[in-house]
Amino acid sequence: MKILTASQIREWDEYTIGHEPVSSLRLMERAAEACTVHIVRLYPKAKRVAVFCGKGNNGGDGLAIARMLLKKNFEVVVYILEFGHLGTPDFQANLNRLHQYNYHEIHYIQSKSQLPALAPGTLIIDALFGTGLNRPLEGLAAALAEHINQSGCEVVSVDIPSGMFADTSCKNFPMVKATHTLSFQCYKPAFLMSENKDALGTVHLLDIGLHPDFYRTLQTEFELTDNEIIRGIYKKRNRFSHKGDFGHALLIAGSRGKMGAAILAAKACFRSGVGLLTCHVPRCGYEILQTAVPEAMVSDDASDDYISCLPDDTGRYDVLGIGPGLGTAKETAQMLFALLTGFRKPVVIDADALNILSTEKNNLSLIPKQSVLTPHPREFERLAGTSANDYERIHKAKEFSARLQCIIVLKGHHTFIASPDGKGYFNATGNAGMATAGSGDVLTGIITSLLAQGYSSFASAVLGVYVHGLAGDLAAADLSEEGLTASDIAFYTAKAFAKIAE
């Protein structure tokens, strides 16, 4: 699914108006109808509804919603934030339609003293400001947003919570905090940034019939993974295949006390379909790996406690994954740099391997092109420097990807995958239960497996992250988010592939 900026959404509206054709007022009516249906579905027993409107088209949506809720016998009161101008033509048209109902519960807010009391149980509809907002709320508008937030009432924001920017950061700015956000047709960048999580609530996308031709031809900077994208990447197996067709991966992982990370990555690697897997581990982990993952071949290091040297003939492996449970011993760092100097196939780099690289940034140039780096935000910060907000971090990931000619998997609730060609994907699967020890080790195993099977680096990252999140969703559905462990994610990886293949 393409992710559109505020200006692209306005262009889509205009394209629909010109090519359907349909009037802007009728398009607003369709948006209000879709919102009203959803509001009634969410709050069928709401006794009193307070609709807060600005004087732009977002406010026009709010007035139309108020009218439609009145028709359905809801008790509705409308509050209009006064700016001293008449408002947009479509706002005025919907205000006139309300007046034609002989409706008198319309109040204008011109000062802080006119902020209304909001009784407990009131449902608030936030239609103050939409995606056209380009500066922080201030003065009376900011006070109204805070008044709504302090009310303790459920809040439904129309299109976007008022005060939130669609495609730039508004971190620490005043904004309405929604319980639900009813948006139209597609995701906006703001909906995928963790800095906005407290204001978005649950996001619902409503189809209002914007013209499909515009969407089909539009090029966007970002996309959100969906079934269509993933099924376009996923390759079903030929029934005459044998294990040699699915690659031989090398996993360098583990140190004393951290062998669990190596086990999780190895199990996920097999659950994702690799043909052969060799695990290079310290001597203390040899029997552990042989027992816990009998499918894997095991190469033991010269050191008992950590990895200090490379296994023989690394060139025979199709791909190499390194980092889970690795530790940061001096000898391990030397091994990593020697590996990156000599191994020219893609490498999946995670965890302590990333931490080692962050201490020797001049060695970043050694990383083979089309490798996949999987940092969480703090690891990425160590590699690429601090970011003031999520938007800056995302664009820094894109720049970092282009500079290294590698794939950057920036882990988070909506994990972001950056490609050297400038394309970026946000992931749509996963849940809060996956914020648990070892989850990243499982992801390393999945991506390593896919690369070994011949998927491109970018496809391996996009599909791997999606499968990882889907496995977490399937596991949480059976076990609960609270009870979810990384071992569960590894186990349910097989079920995730089965679901994609349906």
C-alpha cells in the first residue's frame, strides 16, 4: 500500500473531482457518510456527541457528520473554533445545511472562557484541523486541544488528530489525543511514527471512492507492506526441489552465557526454509547447539568463551549471518573485520556485530554491498548519529543505506526497511508482545535463511520482517501478547509462511 503525503492526498482529491467527475461538496459528503457509519459502529450507545470544528474542510467534514448523526437520533452539539473568517465554501455549505434543520446547538468558541464543560461519557468528534495544518497549534487552538485531552472522554479524530502534521515531525507540539482516528483511503507517514503513538489511538482507513487511476500511476517515497506486496515476493517451492536448492548459510553467533541467541537464530533459519545451516560458535556452545538444534552442523571456535576466529573456507557459504549473542571481545572484533575484508557475499549483521562496527566506523566501508543491517533505534544511533525525531531517523536510514549500498532494517513497531535506491517500506505486521528478549535474533535467522534461498537482499528484508511480525501475531493470538517469547516467534514462523502461501 502506497503511503501518501498531504500534498499527494490533495492532488488525489482534485483528480477525483475532475475525472469522476464529482463536486468537492459531494466528495465531502462521502467522507462524512463513511465516518458516520464507523462512529455508529464504534459507539452505538453514545448518548451525547460533541463535534468540534475548525473552519476549513476538516471542519466541513465535522458539520456533515453532525448532521448525519442527528438524523440517526444522536444528541449532538457543535462547537466551532472562531478565527474571524467565514471558512471554506464547503464548510459554509455544510453549516447552511445544518441551519436548514432548524438546529440551534451551534456554539462559537472565541476565547478560553468559552471552552465548554464536557460531561463524562460525552463522545468527542475532533474535526478542528486536517492535513493542511503547517504550523503548531497555539493560543486558543492549543488550549482547546488540551481541554479536550483533559476531559477524559473518548475522542474520534477525523482524518488526522488536530495538531498533528501528516508528513513532518510535530514531536512535543500540542495536539488532540484521539481514541480512534478515521482517515481516508491510505496511510499517511504520521501514522507510522512511534512519536505519534499517544495521539493516534486506533487508526481506521475508510474508502471514500477516490479515483483509482491516480493511485495506480503515483510514485511514492514510502509503502506499507500488504498481502499483495508480500505474495509478489514469496516464491513457492518446486516439488522436485532438494536441500541444495535452498542454500547453505553460515551463522556466527553466541558467547558464554548467550548461547540462547544462537539457538533462536538457528531455529528461525530452519523454520524459514534454509537447505543447510552451519553454526560457528565458541567451544562452550558446541554441545548446546548440537542438542538444541540437531538439524544444524556446528563448527566450534578455538576459544571456549567467545568467537575469536573464522571457520575454514567461508567462501562455500551462500550467505552469512553474524551478531546474535556474539559479545564484543577484542578478538571477536578482529574476527569481524577480517570477515568483512574477505567475504564478499551479502552478510546479515545484527546485535553485537553492529555494536562492534559502531566503535570502528571507518570499517563500515568493508561491509559487502547488499548486506542487511538490522539495528534497533539505539544501535542505529550508535552507527549513524543521534536524530531529533522519528522522521529524521527514517531519512537518516535512507541516506545510510545509499552510502553503504546496503539494506537497513530499522526495527520498531512499524519496522522500516531502507533500500539504496531510495525506496522505503514500513512493515504492517507485529505487536507489542514481540518486545521481548531474543526477538531480534529470530529476525536475523529468518533474513539469513531467505538470502541463502536466493531472494534478493531487499526482498529478504521486506519478506523476512513481514514473516517475523506475522509469526508474532499468530503466536499472540494463541498465547497472548504478555506470554509471548522469542521461541514462540521462531516456532510460529512456519505457520506464517503457511498463511502467506494460502
